[in-house]
Amino acid sequence: MAIDKIQAESINLADTFAFTGTVSGASGSALNIDNYFHAQDQKSSNTDGGTLSGGSFITRVFNTVVTNSISGASLSSNQITLPSGTYYVWGKAPTIGTARTKTILYNATDSSTILLGTSDDANGNYGVEVQGTVVGKFVLGAEKAIELRQQGVTKSGNGLGEGTGYSVVEVFAEIQIWKVA
């Protein structure tokens, strides 16, 4: 009977997270969950992510803003412009069959790396797909344009991810950003 009660409480608890506003943590600090930016590389069903051109870091495509509630934030030409502040980011960028890859968060305004992401091996011999990720906290002292970048070995067509063909939009690179201060 105790298990049934825990399961029911878990369901009710999950339902309470569908809101906007301010959440206070145990330390008394507040995180405004409205300060959120989410962008994706979306393509039509059964379309691959594109060619990864090796030799240097490439900028991953972002063509769709899913949510933007950060005042002053915008997306243009695969660059996300953010106002000054402190941010937390989670980004992913798939590659398939491209051998070793590296993913970074890049400050295009100042030509510098903000955060180092994962080092991955999408073995070229077996068509393995990996999700390069960047996760972390960073501070911008002024407005900057940032990019999710990736480097690997050249792989034509589906090097940036393989379409599934399930009659829904394909999603490849994705980034979520929270402004925390």
C-alpha cells in the first residue's frame, strides 16, 4: 500500500511543475524560470542533419526558437545573442560516423571558447551516432553572440545526424539556456 501512495504522490508532484514564475531554493535564492531560451535545428521528416566538414570547428545550425523568455535574447544566422548576465547552458549536437568529435560553446563576438564540451568518438567504421554535449555555467559582462560548435572528420549527408523518417519533424542540434542572474 505504501508503494501505491508514493506512485500517486509522484504523479501529483510532476503535475505541479507546469507553471511559470519564481521558484525559491533551500538557500533562499530564487530562480526565475521565465528567463529561458530554447533553440533547435529542425528539419522535415526523413531529412538527415547535413554534412560535417572536417578540419576546423563548424557552427551548428539553429533554425527554430522553441521558447524565448530572456529579454534581449535572439537567434540570427545560427548565433544566439544574449544580454549581459550569468547563464546555465545545456546543448547537444549529434554526429554519426565522424570518428573523433569535440563540442564547444563559443563566443563569436570575442572569438573565444566559453565552455568545453564532450570529446566523443562516433566510429566511422560502424555508423555510430553520439551526442556531443556542452553543460555549464558562464558569465557575460556585455551582450555577446554565442554559437554551439563542433569539430570532427568529414562525413557527407548524415554526419550531423540521421533522420528517422517517422513522419514528424527531425531535431538535431539543440540548446537550452537559463539566465540565472
